Amino acid sequence: LAHNSYTVGWICALDVELAASVAILDYELPKLSQVQGDTNTYVLGRIGQHNIVLTCLPAGTTGTNAAANTATNMLRSFPNIHFCLMVGIGGGAPSVPSDDPRKDIRLGDVVVSWPSANFGGVLQYDFGKTMSEGKFVHTGVLNKTSIVLRSSVSALRARHRIEESRVPQYIVRMLELNRKMQREFSHPGLEHDQLFRADYEHPSGKPTCLSCDIEALVLRKPRENTNPIIHYGLIGSANQVMRHGVTRDQLRDEKNIICFEMEAAGLMDVFPCLVIRGICDYADSHKNKRWQPYAAVTAAACAKEVLQFDNARYDKISNECERSFEWIWKHNEYKTWSASNTSKLFYIQGKPGSGKSTLMKYFNRNLQHKDSAAQQGIVARFFYSSRDGEPQRSHYNMLLSILYEILHQDEGFFYHQFQTEYRTQQLEKLPSTWDYDSLKEMLKSLQDYRTNKRYYLIIDAIDESEPNDRREILGLLFDLCSKMKHSVVKIFIASRPVAQLESRRDQFHSFIKLDAETRSDIYNYAQSQLHGLNSTELLTQATTHILENAQGVFLWVKLISEQLIKAHEEGLSEEEIFRLLKQLPTELEDLYKLMLEKMEHNNASLLYGARMFEFILFARRPLTVDELLHALGILNTADSDSKLIPSDALFEKHIPTSDRIILSGGGNFLELREHNGKRFVQIMHQTVREFFLSPDGPVANSKFSVSETYGHIHMAISCMRYLSVCAANTCLAKELPEFKSWDILQYKDYCQYLNRRPLASYALSYTNNNNTQDAAAMNFRCELLRVASIYGFSTAAEVVLLAETDIDNRDKDDRTPLFLAVDNGHEAIAKLLLDKGADVHIKDNHDQTPLTRAVVKGHQNIVTWLFGRGASIEEGYYDRTPLSWAAENGYLAIVEFLIEKGAYIGHADHRGRTPLFWAAECGHLAIVERLLEKGADIEKSASPNGTPLLQAVKQGHLAIVELLAEKGASTEKEDISGKSPLLVAVEHGHLAIVKFLVEKGSSIEYSGRFWSTPLSRAAQYGYLAIVEFLVEKGANIH
């Protein structure tokens, strides 16, 4: 690959970070020559479909300037880099201990830069100017990272709401492959994660924290496991190390910084990057290097997950043999298609099993390396597949995938498409999904896009796509080619000969019939498949026979080779093996018939029969091995009485213990594939599906006959039985009366049990009710739902809801499951309950609604969802509105949301306390500013506390006092007892506020109704510094 083939930059600051990053790559690539003047040293590698260039700052140099120099050199040497990642370690800014792991940063967790309302994801906190009285004001805003990267991270965050992060899997795999790293880069142990109070300094000269005072430790709830949590927020960057807890907390509270480091600010204006930091310390004086290697690994694994887009179908396609398909680059049809400066379509036609998808994978991987005209091009691909469920057959998903890859590589196209329509809208308000017609229009817009780039669209297996609209999609692609005005699009299609393609074959600019071109490839493939044959003579004879009879079908070669290798392993002689070879069918379907006949004499096949194939053929998505084994376990417990519910113990005994039963029972029609750390079961080829589903074929009259209609019925029954075991419905509730005496921990354990059941989540798709109405069972299910809502067990909640559980059932405090989920911040459960129709208006026994509780706990997303479902933003409790609670607790984003949605900012409770009053009392400067901007009454008095300014004075919030006074608040207005702000400041010992008020003109001799001057009060309370100040200012001492 050339320098311009690399599209992702990856920068580290330390060698430990680079080591972790290199180890996490899928594989390294050969080094390239150094560009003159570039002093960086590079490692080249690949993750998924991304070519990546990694580098590290020079040894002994850190900080924003060094990072900027490194990035500048990288961009000069690799001019085609589309985006950059800054990957390494950083110091965390822990918040108040929380039960929600997303708000509780621990060592080994990961922080990903994410823009806020005022900053682009990274803040250079040491860049600004010092104003009067020494106040430091930050100036300047660094660039945001690219829209494409932010879109990728948004998609990743959404996926993590549905499934677990893959970071732990990547770490395990990396350490398995690099055993030398295991000792240094493994998790150090939870016992070494210690957080001290911000004001407790590390003893001078001590290398570890063994001598630190354990009384200064912050008590936090232990994590259940060592899996890192990924946090998203503002990262603080500077040219100095943050090692002071109090300053850390101050910046955390004022700027919402959650991580500190030293390099990112130098990159953002050179080339906006995504910053990913593993937390190795808490940015305080207790720093040590114990956690650095592991934190570097978690950051690198997270970066890999950001880059590792879903290649499910692509990854399942077999790779070509060495030297196979190289003829494509020299073929006249290809050279004509490639050399032309106009847009053209290329059609590769092939019979079933002829290697079309393998060729397309080879073509996609090698196009930019083999064809110089494509090196600067944009390559987008989609592989249709009927084996991978509806998503991989969908034309909508094809358009979505193709457009995503174009946008990912060509950010200019994004602006071309959207700047006119969405120019005045904020990014957050752009639609997260587009309908089918919108996607078609978006692809058509390439016709008018002004660029000299080439676009290559690689589309495989159109014959496996949805038949509906197939003709329309082909028409769209032909129109695209014929109407391109400024750029060139090259479309490369592979398919079996289906009517929609064959009717337009003459309109394609290039055409190849694949089985006429692959004789040498078939030979290479046969040689590779038969390498287990020891005899050179037998290998030659077998290869010659296969070559004469393969008819271009690689799949036939594969199945025949497997038969010969098996015969060889069983000890058959060379003559017997060759005789077997000549007896085997030369047509693929005849070979399938032979395999079917063998199944009818196989015990495992007969045991599970058609029911297993129903799960594999008709499942809405490929099942994992564990899911299918559990499905077989339910099939094993089937009884003539379909209502009989097997006990959990009986069910466990019937689950097969090995995946060998799947392959054995599948008669060579099935295969196991690994993807993202999980093993899936699938038919080995699309032709197997057609063989089993042919209404007049041999399977239809066999013991393995399957029907899609009856198959779904049988699957629904099996899924219902499975969920019945999991949910412990009426039958089990009656048999086990001790459920009534369970405490909350027993229910929690049971919910965890449900979450561990592999097939439970999939079975939900097939079951929509449970006709049990027994009161004891209903109470049991209601308690399960409440506990699932408390602890966040989403699968358990879904299972129980399917059993017609009362979604709005209440506990002893009148709290519904929705209220409990909201209270504990479990967004997935809250969303599930809202989608199922939970009542958003029900109050608990304290008169709190779910929305008020979400506000009190600071769960912004849930607040948004509840409002969208009709929840009132004026209905609170204790005579206070949600806005009042948000203002008190300092939730600026929620305050802004409520105001935007029309919340009344002037509402006062029975004592006259407004949202402004609460914000001033609690020291939330930004909220005070926002409320004042929106017209809050600055002089509204509360009883007995007085005005917001008086309350800020009392609590010692100087910045708020200054702001209120600047905005016109009276510095003389007394509280209900007749005390002036100055007298209140003196009584509470706030010297800085005393000075401010005196400078603003407050009388130092005013005594009010108390006949007590500020000086006498200061003397009475023993505030010497205030006494001295007042005397200095001329206060009467007599």
C-alpha cells in the first residue's frame, strides 16, 4: 500500500500507549519509505477495513506543542488521512459516588471526548487571560472532531444501550495473542483502585500510598466486575500535569471536565481528532504508574471498537486461495470498465457456489492496491445475504450502508447534501434516521456533487435481496451512472442470473460469466482442500477429476474434498478413495440428496430433525451456538401435553453439552462462524435454503420436511415454553410457595438468572402473551418487574412483561416500575416501560411524578423521554416544580431543556422560593445566569430568607453575589428579620463578600432593627479578619 492508502491517524504520547495500540491491531502492515523532513516514526496496520498509521511523540516530549508538530508531520506524509485518534492515558475527574457506573469514573475506565454546549470536546484549560482581582477567564474554543467521527461515536453509544461493549473481548484476545504483555498490561486488581478526598495531599517523598491515611479514602460501592465503563464528556488539556484534587474538582464543577491530559489541545486546531483516554489516576497528588499499562489497553480497545464497524456478512465470506482471482485485473472487460473516464456498471454473473462473494471480497480488499485509478477513490460496499436475516436482504440497509461509507470517507459530500436543508439547525436536531425515499434521493445527489473523485460501489448477491423493489434499485443505479455530471461512479455487481438483471444484461458496460474464467482458481482451491492427502499420485488424480467435473462451482469442490479427506482419515486405500470420488454426484443438488440420505441414518439428525432446521432457516437473525443449544434443550423436554412446563432442573439436564451435536445433526449442511467473539450457526450456503424449502424437492418428502408457516408456529411454542421456564409463571408459582417470602436480594438473583439465559432475549420476538392470571403468580411477576427496574435487568423485565404483568403495579410507597427505573437511572428499562405504555402521571406517596424524580436525580435523557410521552413539567412535589428541583441540584442541561419547553421560571413555593432563589442558595452560577437571561425576578423575596442575593450572601457564594449585584439586585434590601446583606455576610464570616458589599457602598454603620452594627456582630462572633477590615474602613469602634 502507498502513503495515500492510509486514512486513519492514531497518535500516542507514551511508548506504553503505543505498545498497547500496536497490539490491538488486527495485523501490522509493511513499513513505507520516510518522507523527507518527517521526523516521526510510524507503525502501519489494519483494523477492519481501515488502514491505520500510528505514531508516538518523541521520547521525553509531552504537551500540546509536541502533539501539534507530530500531527503536522503525519498529515504531510499521509495526505489522505480522513480523521485522527488521540489514544492513551489520562487522569479522571471522579464525581460524587454514584450507583450509576456511567457517572462513576474508576481507574481503567475510558473517557471519549464529546462536545458540550460551549466546547468542542476538548478544553485547553490553561489558555485564557487574568482579569481584575486575579480572576482567570478561559478564552478561545477548539475545533470539534469531524461529523463522521461524532456520528460513529453516537452509533456506538446507541449500540451500548442494546448490547455490552466489545472492549473486554478485545482486551482478552489481545492478551492471549501477546502473552509477554500479560503480566504488565492486565488489570491490576480492584483493591488498588483508591480515591482520596480532594483536599488530602499525598505525603511528601512517599512513592506509594501505603502510608496514606485510610480515613481519607472516599467510600464507593464496589464494581461487580473489572469491565471498563466508557464515559463521554469534556476532556481538559494543558501543557502541565494536573495533580491537585481541589483544582481538579473546581474545573470539574465549573467546566464539566471529566478527564485531564496534556496533548489533545495541540491537535484539535491542526487536525480535529477524537480523544480516547484510559483512566490511570485521579489527577491528584496520589499519582503512580501502576494503572498506566492497563489504562492504555482499555483506551486502545475502545478505539478499535469505534473503528470496528459491523462487517457481519463480509466477515463470513471465505477468503480466496493464494493466487486466485488475480486474472480479474488483466481481463479486457475489467480494463475497459476501469480505464474509462465515464460512469459504468460491471456485472459478474455466476451460478450458485461459483465463488461470486469470495471474488467480491477479494476485489473490495485489493481494488485500491491493484488499480492505480482507484487509489484516491471512495470505495463503498454492501453484501446482500438471505442467511443473515432481514437486515442483509434489505434495499434500505444497502442504501444506508453505501451512503454511510461514502460519508465516512468524503466529508465534503455531507455538506453538499445537507448544508442547504439543515443550515439553520443544530447537529443534535438532525434526523437520526431517514426513510427509504430520502436515502434514494441522497444517493441521486451524487449526480450534482462537484468533485473530481471516483466512487466505487461494490454490491454482491443482488439475487439474495428482497424481490420487491429490486427492479427499482437497479434502475436507480443505472440512472446514477447515466446522469453523473462532475464525478465518476463505477458500480461492480455480482449475482446469480435473476430476471431483473438478465433483462438488462445488454445495458451493462462490462460483463463476465464467472464459471468460464475460474478454471485455474478451481485447481488452486482443490489443491488447498486436498492438502491432507499424503499421496502425490492420488492428489493429482483427484484434482484432475475435480477440475473436469466442477463446472466452476467451488462449493461442489469443497463438499467433494471433505468426503475424500474423511475417507482418507478413516483409512481407506487410494484405490477405494478414487472409486468413491468417481461415484460421487457431479451436480450440486445430487450431492445434497446424498447428504440428506445419510441424515436419515444419523441418530443426532433424527433426534432433532426438522425442528432444529426450523430454528436455523426461519430465525429472524442467526442464532448463537448457546442460543441454539438452549432451543434444542426445550425441544428435548417436549411432551404430548404442550401445556406442561418443565422445571428448571429438568430443562438443564436436557441442554446438549457440546456444539458437536449441531454439526452432527445438521448432516454437513450447517457450519459455525465466529463474529465479534461469538459463535453463530448458519447454513453453509444459500443453495441449502433453497434445497430445504423447495416444495417439490427431496426434503419435502423426507423426515426433515419443513414449512415456513408451521416452522414459525413450532418456534413460537418452543419460545413460549422457554420463557415459561425462565419467568416462573403460574405453574411454578403454585409449586413453589416460598416465592412469597423472598426478599429483594433473592429477586435480584433471579433477575440476574433471567439475564443469563442465552435464548431469553430472542424468544421475546415470538411470544406476546401468557394466559396466566393466578394472583400469586401475578404478585410474583410484579415483584420481579419492580426488582428488574431497580437493578437494570432489561431482559428480565421484557420476559416478565410478556407474561401480562401489570406494568403500573405499585410497591408499598406507591412507586411504579417506571418510577423505580427512573430513580435508579436505568435508561434502557425506562425506555422499555415507556414503549410498553407505562403511565407517566402516577405519583408516589410523596406526590412525586416520574419526571420530577428524573429531574431530582439528574437523568436528562429520561426527562426528555417522559416529556415526550406527555409528562407535565409544572407538576412537582412539596409545592415545587421540576425546574425548581433542577435549579437546586445544579442540572444546567435539564434547566435549559425545561425552560425551552415552556416551564414557568417565576413559580414560587409556599415560602416564596423561586428557581433563582434555589440556584443562588446552592451556588450554581451558570443556572443563575441562565435564569436571569430568561427574565427571572431578581428581587423576589422568600420568607424568612429574603432575596436570592441575601441567600447567596448567607451561603458564601461570592461569584453569584457579584453577578446579582451587577444585574441590579439591591445590596441593601433586608430579610424578614431586618438584617441587611452586609450584616448577614458578617454573621456568617464571609470576608470576601463583606469586602465586596462595602465596596458597593453598603453602610458599615447600619444597625437596622437589631441595634447592632456589622462591627459589633463581627466582634461578637469572633471574626478577627472582618473586624480588622471594618476598622480599616472607618467603622466606629465605640
